[in-house]
Amino acid sequence: MSVPATYAYTYIKIIFLKQLIMDSGTLQKLKDITEIDEFIRFIEPFYPGLKIKDFSIEEIEKRLYYIYIKLIGKIILFSPINIRRFLKDYLLKYEIMNIKQIILGSIIGMSLEEKTKNVNFTVEEYLENTDFIKKLIELSSIDEIQLYMKRSRYYQVIREGILYFKNYNEIFVLESFLDKLYYTNMIKREKIYNPKEKAIISLYNSFMTEIYNINLIYRSKINKIDKDLISQFMVDKYLFLDNKKISILLDQENLNDFFLKLDDFLKKASDLRYSFNISNAKNPISQLERLYFNYYFKKFKIEADCIDSSTIFRILELIIKKEKEIKLEIIPNIVGIIQRKFKSLKTMI
């Protein structure tokens, strides 16, 4: 007899998965490891089934995200319907990564085998889009891709992006339109949630969208991209900033002025506890992500008798922290190990 997917049932399941999150002490220990094989052995208990033969950054990252997405798939199986919908919407960003890889592969003339190797099919299994992606991989020209996408949710942005690529030989617009589609889809979905679900999920969408907007403007200043072009990719959802502040950031002439304005806005944001200058950060957007993550986790004080809210929060905590582990902790530390090894070899030579 199957167990109904209630929040009480999901809570029991999610508590067992919480042990897969690395605590601050464990994350600190990562910085002390100097060999990649030792590093992989250390993180294995937190990534069940992690088996790596090729210790390249690309292969390690691919395996970590494979396990991460399998974890999300497991949560989908025992979650109530609205959380299943949220998690599938969340997985769309990984499908979008697949689509970007396939289109780029077709543009540069990759073989079918090469394009297939770059696709994460685990995502497509959970989204039930495996056949869709397999057929997309088989297409060799961007015109075929555009025609094939006609009945999909991606058609309009693919069409605009391919048109821009044909005119300017630049794929940035296509990638940005796809990214915007992901965030706008997450926001549109909020209307289906009940009040407890919406309170937690909407705040998550707000802080992730704000980081996306800031990062887009940051990249535009570095690469000197026209502000009118970038404004097309902004998403209209905010947390500490608003439409006016985003416009001011867009209007700044250079990166230094952008940082000064952003510092000023964030220092005035209540509850954020912004106490550093982002311009001095080695990786400004990663630093901001950490700040926003901490704000989000401190924001909700879950009541013990509110099982629904507590369960929703624990699910988001798990998927956010695991992704943060991979992106902001594990991969940078592995890159550091490899760089130190390379410098050591150069010194010996």
C-alpha cells in the first residue's frame, strides 16, 4: 500500500537526507586537503554513489551534479504535488543548461557523440523530456533547431536568440533569454501555491532573481555590453532592490561606479547585515550569494507545530545548501588544489 504524499510524511523522509549537508566545520576541513584523491574520499559520505575515475574538474563536477539531481528526484517522489511542481520548475535551469550545450555544440560542429556526452540526461528523466532532448541533439543546424522548438516553451526566446546570433555572431543573447525564461517561469508558478508554500518559495525566488539581476549588470560592465540590450533580460522581482535601483545600477558608466552604488543600496537594506565592500571581494557575486543565502535561512523561524512550513523550508534548505556546496565550496577547492600543483611543478622546472 502506497503512503500518501503529505507534508508529515515528507518531513520524516527529508530529515534523513539532512545528514548529507556539510556543516561549517566540515566545509572548513576541505581547505586543508592537498590531494584530489583524498578530497574525493572525504566528500564521498555526503555524495552517495560518488565514483570518479578521471580526476578532472569537468568529470568531478559532472558526477557531483548527477548525484545532486538524483537527490532532487528522490525528493520529488515523496513530496506533495505543489512541491513536486516547484522542484520540476527548479530543474528547468538544468534543462536550459542542456539546451545551451546542444545549441553551442551544433554551432561549432560537434559530433552527435560529443553533444550527447555534454547532456545531463538525469534531468530529462525527471522532467519526462528525454525524447525531446535526444531529438534536439540529432539536429545539426540552428535553423533545424529553431523549427524543432516551435511547439515548446522555448520557441520565442530561441527564435530571438538565433536571430541575434545570425546578425552579430554572438550567443550571449540566446543564453540570457533562456536564463530569463527560467526565472519568469518560477515567478509565474507562485500563484498555484497555498499561503505557507508561497511565503517560503516566493522569498527564495526573490533573492535568487535579485542575484541574477545583479550578476547580469556586473557582467555587462565587465564586457562593456550596452545597457539597453541588458535591460531586456532583467527580471521584474526584487528583494532589497527595486526597479528604480536596478535602473540606476544599469546607468553606471563603469564597474567601479556600479560597485559604489550597489554598496550604498545594500548597506541601507534592513536585516541584510551587509558590512563589506563588494568591490574588494575576490569573487563579488559568490560573496553576495553567501550573504543572501544566510539572510534567507535566518529569515524563517519555523514553529514546531507547523509541519507544512517546516517541511517546505527543510526541502529548500537541502537543495540550496547542496548546490551551494558544489558551486561555492567543492569546485573552488578542487581548482585550488590543481592550481597549487601546477605552480609547484613550474617551480620544480
